[in-house]
Amino acid sequence: MIAKDFRKMHLTDKQSDFAYWQTKTPQERLAALEAIREEYHKDDPAYTNGMVKVFRIINRDKKQTPE
């Protein structure tokens, strides 16, 4: 469960979101990301089992590769 964290402040005193997330552990950041993902996809049955791995293999002709 993610604890709600808020502070009342003036808009000119706003701190960086990056600085806030740097104070959190990697586990807390992933938990927050998962909570956001669940909220976004809550009505989509394709996403009910957690994050979905999506990948595609593309075979390219060697002549087309940039050098």
C-alpha cells in the first residue's frame, strides 16, 4: 500500500518532482508505478495480470544498418 504524502505550499515554493522521487527506495518507486498502471488500466481486462511484456524481433538487411 502506498502512503499518501502531501504538503500544502505556495506554488512559487514548489520543489522538484525528481528530488522527491530520489528520496524513495526503488521498491517504493516501483510500487507507485504499479499503482498508477493499475489505475490507468483498471477497466481493461487485458491488463489485469500485471505488466505485459511486449517485444518484436525485426530482421534487417545488413546494407540498411547505419554506420
